[in-house]
Amino acid sequence: MINREFDINDIAYLAKSRRIKVEIDGDENNTRNISLKAGDAVKILDYYEVEKYGYSYEAEFKKDGTSYIIRKHLSQNDLKPKINK
């Protein structure tokens, strides 16, 4: 069994840069692909278990007053608890 690292409302950081599809201000009809950099902070909104693979997360990324909601494709391997400096 894979342990879940993050709970709802936790702040997590991207482990690697990636391009990902997001919903702008939570509107499922208003989507775009954005580039996120390693170390960008996201707020965990929800999680669900994917059998044999661990957990997948829904998260919110805020930039310039806009809220971007990441609904899919954010696994536990994509996130880390804090920035290593």
C-alpha cells in the first residue's frame, strides 16, 4: 500500500517542470495548457487513489490573481512537500 503524502488544503511544490491542462477560475469550459516550473506551489483540493499506482491529486495554482485548477494528471511523484535549497 502506498501512503498518501498530502491532505486537502496542504501546500505542495512541483518536483519537475511540466506543461499541464488547467481550468481557468474553475470553469470546466474555459481551459488552456500552461507551463509550470519546478518549485511552483499548488494547494491540494482533493485526492483519489489509483489502484496499484498510488494517489492522484486535484490542485489549485494561483498566478496574477487568476486561479488555475488542475483536475487530472498530478501524481504523488509530481509533487514534493517543500522546496529543497
